[in-house]
Amino acid sequence: MNSLPQPNAILDRVDPVARLMKLARDDMAAVDALIGERMGSPVPLIPEVASYLVDAGGKRIRPLITVAAARMLGYEGQGHVALAAAVEFIHSATLLHDDVVDESDLRRGKAPANQVWGNAQSVLVGDFLFARAFMLMVDAGSMDALHVLSRAAAIIAEGEVRQLEAQRDIATTRDAYMEIIGAKTAALFAAAAQVSPILAGRSKDDVRALETYGRELGLAFQLVDDALDYGGLAKRLGKNIGDDFREGKVTLPVVLALDAATAEERDFWERSISGDRTEADLDTAIAILKRRGALDATLAQARGHAKTAQDALKVFDRNPYSDALSSLAEFVVERAY
Amino acid sequence: MNSLPQPNAILDRVDPVARLMKLARDDMAAVDALIGERMGSPVPLIPEVASYLVDAGGKRIRPLITVAAARMLGYEGQGHVALAAAVEFIHSATLLHDDVVDESDLRRGKAPANQVWGNAQSVLVGDFLFARAFMLMVDAGSMDALHVLSRAAAIIAEGEVRQLEAQRDIATTRDAYMEIIGAKTAALFAAAAQVSPILAGRSKDDVRALETYGRELGLAFQLVDDALDYGGLAKRLGKNIGDDFREGKVTLPVVLALDAATAEERDFWERSISGDRTEADLDTAIAILKRRGALDATLAQARGHAKTAQDALKVFDRNPYSDALSSLAEFVVERAY
């Protein structure tokens, strides 16, 4: 009887997010409750728009990192729940504002909020969630955590502006791309991981180790996302294939394909990235990316960052939480396959 | 020789903002320097957009209130400078996002930022300023002040959403209007005034008195602004006449005119506010508002709020700062004449 693995055990092995969610079940239930409560407003449209986004199938990886890191360190207080909710609110606010910035017609598998309610509503409800994020941080009571998260929020905005500037610019370098994803994505992962040792009053080395874990995980996450935008090897959930291509975003796969491009391929990228493209061009783009090994190379780089994230955890005593955080880093890359 | 008033003395009498600016010169210079520094970013577009807005002839009334209230209370630290800059950043972020929300083609006498750079840039630079505002609050080091300002930011967003919902709705009541301006405008004035006694470690009564001062001043300010949108008695600086009318905003002048409307006038408001209007309708609207005394009544209500603001200051010992804050409340209304 015992030779067959139980369904839960199978689930644990295939999806470390599910395993981590189970491990941190009580904390994440508290985070969920707090998120639901703090989305509340006497203005009904606000929870309506906010819950459309917050409930829309996000995996809550960022707050999960905050909560798991706090537990890994043996933190016994409740501040990590408020900070985890704050991290998710910042992320949700960013998504709402991205809907206005980008032109995608799919977000977490649904029409983006600005297409349902309008740009004004997306901007304002994003602002509301952003403000509520800071109220949650006040509740957590750590000025140092507040500094880390407000700084991350400023860096995210900088990264998004840089991304806008790099749009349709095939001269975008690998370094520029890495700086952009470091700011727009990895900064919040880094902050999400870093606030827990701060809250737990741990040493600077511990804070730095978890910051590295978060940042490297965030970089891996975004690299995989950018590979999956071209179909990668797996299909992305809840997003369109080819959104980046349609928006003229020069992500690492394109940078790498450009490095190895023939004259003809370069002409193709110049024309299609700078704006003059048809839907059929997406198939050509994917074919070139595969031919040049650009998707594999992007995923290889993602694996490198995931490995660095795992290594950063080695300074901590092993326990179920550190193990789960370590497999989370692997999972972020493995979901591509 | 001495019988002629000096130019500065004339200026002082006609413009209490100028007088207050002179009184708080050193503090406001420090606020300006800090604003300039914290607008900085390695991403050049950010200070470019931010300074377009922040330098664009705003009177900096809100940070002036923070600084003057701190000095009135004999506060000797430097935290008020950081909080004043934070207040101005929140205000600027709100203006940038309002550009996306509204459809005005004039902001502080210039084309709004979103028409110069685009909606995406206005949203993201607004987010950046918002995040930097919270970093400034961290510098000031008061968790209570952080709570007040983050709460105000959430309330502003709620007010803006409510205003959107009330747009083109002639059933908007006086109470609904007062709640909207209480949230979208007066909440930040209240917070700007309230953070200083918090920073100075004053009693709850003092905090409440300055909160009242700020809120009532903010209400007076918005009422006057809404009267001036119809030309009022004076001309608005740097804004178009009739913006609210064109956007179908039901402000107090319209609410009051509707209360006293003939059947024909009501038809006019129903048609013109709900969307079907020509430029010539603005002249008709102004004529009706004057005929019904709606602008005078709006300004009378503003005077009442200014008076309440002045009364709130009476619990404090008189000094040049309390006098200046008191005349500021008068000025906010008098600028209409």
C-alpha cells in the first residue's frame, strides 16, 4: 500500500509552489485575509477592480517568499504577514499601471482591467493599492523594511521607464536588458526576501544573502517569462504568446538572436521590432530564435541565476522552509519545460 | 522717505503666500533643494518629466503649510523639510496621474505632461514620485507621520474614483460633492498640517487642531477653484475656464444651480452635463450660475471653511507663523476677487 506515492506527494514533487503553499498555509491564509480586508473601501468600484486583479490566478510567489523567509529564520511575530500583503499590493498596483502602459489584451488569462473599466480606473485603483501597501508597512512597524520596499517601488518605476525607452530600439544591449529586468522585476523579489531578515533582526550578512536570493530568483523568473513569450518550450499560462514582440520589446532572446544574426535576419528584426510587422512575422521570429538557439541560451542563463539564488541560501541552517525556497528557485526555471 | 511703503511691504499685504514664503525662506529653500535632489534618477526622462511638473509654477502651498506649522510649534529638527517635500511629491504624483484621468489641455499654464510625453510616462513618473515620497517619509523617521500620509494617499485615490463615478451625473448631491473634495483635495492639506505637530511630539488636541486647519483650508481652496472654473469673479491662473464643465464634473456651483433651476434650466444642465454640449453652452452655464447666485454662494461657503480654519489656530500661542497661516486661509478665498 505504501509503495504508491500519495496524490499530495506527487503534487509536492511537481510543484514546489504548491508544497511551499502547504508549508506556509496558515501564514498565507492570514495574508489572504489581510489582502481581502485592506482592499476594502466605501467606494465599491475599488475592491471590484482590485479583486479582479488580485484574485485573477496570480501565484502570490512574492508574498510567499516573504512569509517563507521569515519562517526559515524562525521569526515568531506577525509583521511578516503585513509585509507579504504589502509586497502583493505593490505588485498588483504595478500590474494595473502596466495595463495602461502596455497594450496587451490578456492579463492572467483575462482582459486587462483598463479594458474593462478604463485607464483612469486602473491608474487610480493602482494608486489606492500602492497607498494601502504603505499603510500595511506602517502596521509591520519596521522603518528599515519601509525603506527597502519604498526604494524597490521607485526602482520598479525607473525600470519601467527604461523599458519604455528601449522599446522598438534594436540597439538595446544585453547589459541594458539586464538592468531593466533587474529593476522592473528583480527589485521587488529582492525586497520581498530581504524584509524578512530585517524584521527578524538578523545580521547584515543574512539580509544580503536573502536579498541575493530574491534578486537572482527574480532575474531567473523574468528571463523564463521572456523566453515563454515566444512559446519557449512550454506555453505560458494566462498570457498571449508574442506580446513582447507585438510591443517591440527587445528582450534577451532578441538581443541574443541579433548578436548571431545574418544580414537578412538583422533586416527582419530591424523592421519588425521598430514597428512595421504583421502577425505572420511572429512565426518567423520564433523560427529565427530557435535556429539561433536564443531561447535555449536565455533559459540557460535563467538556470544560472536560479543556481545563484539557491547558493545564497546555504548560509542558513537547513529546514523545510529553506528546502522549499531552494526548490522554488528550480521550479521557476523548470516551468519552462 | 519712510512714508512710502516699500515694495516688499506691499507684496506682503497683497499676498500672504509671499509673506509666508519669506518667513519660511530658509526652510523652503531646503525643501526645494531636497525636491530637486530626490527627483534625480539615472533615467534622465524621470527628472525631465518630474521637473516639468514640479517647476511649473505651483505655489507649493502644501509644503509651506507643513513647514510653517512646524515652526509655529517651535519644532527645531529637520524632519519637517523631508515631510514637506514628501507632501509636494504626493501632490505632484497625483497631478501626473490626473492628467491621464482628466482630459484638460492646460495644467499650470502648460500642456499636461501626458500630452508631451504620453500616458505611460505620466503614470510611471507619478509612481516614481509617489515611491520617493515614502522614502522621504522614512528619512523623517516618524511612523505616525507615515501613517497619516499613506492614509491620505489612499483617501485621495478613493476621492478621485468617486469623482469619476459622479461625472456626468446631475443627481450628485451636495453631500456627495463635499465628500469628494474632502477626499481628493482636503485630505492632503489636512495631512500636510497634521504631520508637523506629530513630528514635534505635541498633544492629540494640537494634532487635531492642525488637522482641522488643513482640512478646512483645503475645502475652501477647492470650493474657490471650482467657482473659478466658471470664471468666478477673477480669472484662474494656468488653467482653462470651463474644464469642469467640459468634463461633466458636477461641482458645487452646478449642484446649487440645479437646486434653484427652472424646468428649462434643468433640461439645459441634464443635456450639457451628461455629455451633449457645445462650446457656446459654457456661456449659457456661466450666465445661469450667475443668475442663480451659485458662484457667490460657493464662495460664501468657502469663506466659512476659511474662517473655521482660522479658528482652529486659536489654541496656539500667536506668533508670526500662526499669523501667516491665518492670513493664508483668508488669501485662499480672497484670490477669487
